[in-house]
Amino acid sequence: MAGNITLTMIKPDAVKANNIGNILQMINKAGFKIVAMKYTQLSKAKAGEFYEVHKERPFYGELVDFMSSGPIVAAVLQKENAVEDFRTLIGATNPAEAAEGTVRKLYATSIGENAVHGSDSDENALIEANFHFAATEMHA
Ligand code: CMP
């Protein structure tokens, strides 16, 4: 699967705004296959672990609080060139800079509450998929 998957989370802001269905529809329409999915809530500890790479950043505490503040949808998506194509679909991290028609342009409200996560490399996609899912929960 390496190179063909990415990990997404539909974040608490988008879940609260009832946008799970809209975002999943965009994902499917863009040609991604959902190979794993769960509706869950991260503890503060798990959110901190997931975003460990940002530990030294000034927004880390805010990010961990937000990501553990409510339920999320985590999913593994499969498609050729998955990481890059998904980042194109969701748009820039800051919704103010996101292109028209992207997930974040449509559904994000700020750089912190930006509706969705997408892996930034093939290597991290695998790490993040294994963070959320056991091998038996992924159905390529
Ligand atoms: P995500 O793609 O999930 O990866 C890291 C997250 O950190 C990012 O989306 C943003 O939600 C968040 N983030 C990045 N920069 C900032 C910032 N300047 N202020 C608050 N949150 C940020």
C-alpha cells in the first residue's frame, strides 16, 4: 500500500458543523477509496502523540486541546499519488489561502480549526494509518 495511501481526520469543527457527509462525498468523488474508517474521540494524550512532531510549536497546546475536544472521523484513503492528490483536494492549511472548491475553503474556519487533516508524506501516511488502525481494520 505504500505510496498509495493517506490518512485523514475530519476534525471536531467539521463534525460539529454536520459536514461529515459532505466531506466524504468530496473524497469519493475525487476518486479515493476508503480502506479504513472510524468515528472516535482522541484523548488529550493520543492527540498529543499524533501531533508530537509539532511539540515545540507555539500552537501545540491549542492543537491538542482542539483535536481532543470532540469526535472525529479517521480514515485511510487509497488512490494513486494519494498524499499529494489529497492535499490538493483539501487546500492550504490556512483556509484564507485555500483554493476555491477545496474542502478547507468550503468548510474550515481558521488555521487551527481547519476541518480536515491530511498526511504530508508517504512515510507519515503509513505511520498515521498504523496510529489509528490495526492491520485487520484496513481493507485495501
Ligand atoms: P494539520 O494538517 O492537521 O497538521 C497540523 C495542524 O496544526 C494543522 O493542520 C493546523 O490545524 C494546525 N496549525 C498549523 N499552524 C497553526 C497555527 N499557526 N495556529 C494554530 N494551529 C495551527
